[in-house]
Amino acid sequence: MELKIKRVDWFFLFLCLLAGIVAEEAFFRYPIGISYFASIVVFYLIFFWRFRKFSFTHQRLGYLLLISIWLLSASYYLYDTALLNLFNSLVIPGLVIIHLALITSPKKLEWSNCFFIYYILKRLVDGILYNTLFTKQAARLVKQSSNEKHYDAWKKILIGIAISVPFLFVILTLLISADAQFERLLRGIPDLLSFNGEHVFRIIITLIYTFSFFGFLQALMQKNIQIVQKQDAIKPISMDGIITLTVLLLLDLVYVLFVAVQFKYFFSGTLDDGYTYAEYARRGFFELLFVTMINLTVTTGVIQVTKKVPRLLKKAISFALTILVLSSGILLTSAFMRLTMYEDAYGFTLTRILVHSFMIFLMVIFAYTLVKIWIEKLSLFRFYFIAALIYYAGINIVNFDQIVVDKNMTRLETTGKIDIHYLDSLSATGILGLIELYEKKPDVPGLKELLIQRKVEKEYLKSHSWQSHNLTRNQAYEKLGTLVF
């Protein structure tokens, strides 16, 4: 296929180069703060300029994805939660790819179908192919001022670089997120090179970003690339109704017995075998949560594989699924109560609060699934995806670190117990909480010494560059600076 490069394509390549420079500055120079949001703003400004005449599709979901991306990137500036930032380093690029592929896809393409995953992968491959064709076209210009032998060598080298760029982009992102030591190694590579080694390293990273942006977005612009979704290309999996009903009835029997035990002992307020509530909670919480996840998988699977079951048998399966979902709701309630008791005994942590929120999210999922059992026209995947997106964006924009601090402060008032060392390790929000605690109760054992140490070491909270500017860390730095003992 012959690629015709226009003047606007060269200008767009220049804009992608600017986006690559911003991305390199944002992610490889200093700790990430407001720089993530800045890089997203620059990238989308360039995208919307390039696609200013494009007719976008699936705009309602597109707006939801776009808002979620902007909120997640803004959380790097607003808060200082290391756990969520780690997840976001993978989630945000994935959402950007889904968003761009979605709003530029054919109007009739059903995004809730598994075929959409193939469509996204196809577009990513198209980006690699576009870079290859573009490199070949650029190599022809080199041929005019070089002999045939040099031309062939340079052409192969450039093609190899173009093909490897997207893979390097994904692999480096995953490896850097997976291992802090590897990230430090990459940051230290320029020091091991020659005088201009740092510039070479930065140029390589910038080019990886540049051609990743350029190839993918240019591929999305190619309207001649059509993907035809064949009807019934993938035959749905089906399962015998009687076998399915038998399995469900056996599962229901087990869960009904277990629920009876829960009501007899746990919900009634009496325990056997000498267990305290905290010990009982710790003993069964994760098991219940895991079983609940299995039940959700079984329920959604049965709904999908029993679409062509005879009507009477279908009703029986629906009743069995209803019992399974209701039992799962009771299991979730039991797990929720167990975790609450465990927190009352041992305190609140970020992980425990997040698990609480996840169980509430699961309750919403099960409620919708229960409705889906009886109303077949509803789409499970659509609701699951949108609900998961809203939930994940929500836990990032809500300051869960502050919730943990507030919960532990309340627990201090009622029990007189607080783990100041956990709050200290939480984040900058934890330090702000300790300062607030000291202003109210300076006699808490070990608190004064801990804050004195943090005041001596407060420089690590200061933003030494625009990239790492963070609202919460700056507030903690200023509060420590004005703190008087």
C-alpha cells in the first residue's frame, strides 16, 4: 500500500514531537505530580486539533471516559496516595487508548461486544504499520542523496525502529511500574554515558512517545481502514439446562446452610469456640469475599450460557440464580460486618477502607445482576464497565487517606488508641493528620518526637520542580515549617 504524506501530516508529526517532549519531561525527569495532568492536557489539545473535522461516535460513553481520564490525572496533583498512583500509571494509558478508539470507531460498532477488544488491538497494530509505511516514505527522501547500499541499510534500520517503538513504550511503562529499582536504573543510565549521554537518552524516550502518538492517531484518521463485524462470527457457548440447574441447586443448598449458620451465630451476637469478634472477623473475611467473587462469576456465566434453554427450565434456573445472588448479598453483608469489627479492634487502614468501598460496589453489581436475571434485554457488560469506571474514578477523586485519618481520630476519642506510625507512613495527608492531632492532644505518646523528626526531614515533601508539584505534599511541608513545639 502506498502512503501519501501531506503537509498537514508533517506538521502533525511536529506536534506529536512536542507531546513527546512534554511526556518525557512529565514522567522521566522528576516525581510525578501536576505534570501528569499537564501532559494529558497537551495530548488532548493536539488530538482534538488533528480530529477537528472528524465526526465522533459513541459520545456519551466518550465523555464519561474523558472525564474519568482527567480526574485520574488530576489526582496526582490533588492527593499523595502511592497505591492508587501505581494503578493509575497503567489504568490511565489504557483508558486513553479505549477512549480514542471508541469515539473514532464506526457508528454501528457495538462497544459492549468482545469484538471491540479486537478492534482496539487492530488499531494498535495499524499504528505500527503506519509508522512502518511512513518510515519507508521518509527513507525514499534519504535515497536521493545516498547510494543504493546505504539506502537499504538505513531503510531497514528505520523500519526496525518504527516497529519496535510501540512495544518499547508498553514494555518500559510496565517494567517501570513493576520495579522501582529498574526505574532508578533507567534514570541513572544518562550518568553512565558520555557527556551528551543524558541528551541521547532523553531523545530516545521522546522519540518513543512521539511515534507512539503519531502512528496510533494517524491510523485512527485513516477512514479507508474498515473492519466488518460479521454476524454470528463467534458462536455463543451454550450449556445443558438440566446440568446447569443441578449445579446451581447444589450451590444454593450449601449457601442456604451457611447463611443459616451466619444468622444463628454471627448476626445473633453470640459466638462459639471462644472466639472474639475480631478473631472471628479475621478468620473468615477473605474467604467470604473470595466466595462472593466466585458466585458473581458463576452467575454471569450461567446467564450467558443458558439463553436458549426452554422457557420452563429457564424459569427454574432464574429462581436458582436469584437464591445464589441473595445468598451472595448476605455473604457480603457478613464480610462487611467482619471487617468493621476488625477495624474497631485494630484500627483503620487505607486497604481496609478501600475494601469496604469495593464491597459496596459489589452490592451494586449484584443488585443489577439480580434485575438482569429476570429482564434479559439488559446488558451486563455495559453496566459493569460503566459502574467500574465511575467507581474507580470515584475512589481516586475522594481523599481516602483523609477518611482513614478521620476514622482513626474518631477511634481515638472512643478507645484511646491510635497508631501514629501508620498515619506517618500513610502519605502527606497522614502527616497533616498528625499535626492536627498534636494541636489538640500534644500528650499522645511518641507524637512529639515523631513530628520533630518529620520537621527535620521535611525537604522530601517540597516540590523542587513544576513536574512534582503536589497540593497535599506542599500543605504538609508548610505546616511542618510553622509547627512550634
